[in-house]
Amino acid sequence: MRRAIKFLAWINDFYLCRFGLYLTNSNRNLRNVVTKRLKSKSIEVVFDVGASYGQYGAGLRNGGYRGLIYSFEPLKGPFKDLIAMAKADGMWSAHNIGLGSKNEVREINVAGNSVSSSLLEMTSLHITNAPNSKCINSELIEIQTLDSFLDSINLINQQKMHLKIDVQGFTREVLYGSKKFLSNPDLVSIEVELDLAKVYVGQPNWPEIISILEEFGFNLFSCSGGFHDVESGRILQLDAFFVKEPE
């Protein structure tokens, strides 16, 4: 049974998600919560940091979101699929860069499953629970701060915005490079991946990420379990959704 579940999860994460499809249940419905929130708050711009093949953006489109999407993916392989999807969409802008705390060029560890690729070294706990995520290569990538990127484009004032960050242990650095944006009153919600266990070397503790977000007025609204320990069932990573106003 466990092998069957792992096989279905693999199909889900590496094939269906590329087309915006995602098998879920009532206990794993954060994507539905987010898409409903985008509609109810009239969100017009979404920033997708760590876009991979474009599965997040495709999921938003399938959920009815029709506004602008800015996606960031530093790896060359996944970016080819992402840019093709973005060009066919017309309201989707894809950028072959990573985001961090400063503008620089760094080496990223390329995972066998691509989606677990990180600027940080993977721990044995991660590899044990996802053997296909083991590093197989490395690439030099360009990194910008989100604040500097936003300075280079013209966003219309008073457009409601949403930020999604999925960067495999590098969330703190992305937030440090986005302090001006985090203070923008038009940014009304944020999604982040919280690491509850040591899955990357040098990752921040999850309370630190929550503290940073709370400093800018964002409060936890909803969450769902993502990456689990296959033996114990312990949650290793959590997908969390924060909103600006108190709920």
C-alpha cells in the first residue's frame, strides 16, 4: 500500500501538476483556500517565486484566477516549460532568475526531481524521505532581490497583490530582499513553505519566518501538510497562507 501511495504521489507531483491538476482531499485544500481568497479580495497580481514548471500558475488559472502572474524560476530545464506556458497565456510573465537577499550569482544544487532544488545543501532526513530528490548536478544562477526587480517594472498603484514563495529553505533570504514590497499596503496575502524539520543545511527555523511576516502585519490564515516522514508520519514541511488584516 505504501508503495502504491508513493507512486500516486509521484504521478501527482511530477506529471499532473505540470498541467495545473492536483489530486487532493478535504485535509489538503490550501490551494482551494488561496484561489477563493484571490477572488474574494480582487487580487490582480500574483508573484510566484520558485515557479518550477509553472504548476502553481496553472493551478491558479484552473481555479479561475485571470489576473497577472509574475513567475521566477532559475533552473534552465524547468524554465523552458514555464516560459512556454507563460507565452501561451498572455497575462503571465516568466523570469529565469532566483530571488534572494542581494543581487548576485550563486551555485544552486539541482535535485533529481527538480522541484527540491535548492541553494542550500540537502540533509540526510530529506534524502531518506525523498530519494529521488538527491542532488545530481549544479548550475550557476542569477539572483535578484524582489525589491530591485519591482523597481525595474511598472506596477499600477492600488492593484491588490499576492506573493507565493516556494524556494526550499531559502525563504528568509527572499523576505530579506523584499522588505519594501512587504510594507506595500497593496500586498494583502503571502504563501510560504515552512520547514518544521531540518531538511536543508542552514535553513531558518519556522518561528523565525512567522516572526518576519508578523512584523509586517501578516497573520496565519490557513495551512496544510506538505512533505511527510514516510515512516513516522511527521510533517517535515508545511504550506502556510498568511493575510495582512486580522481575521
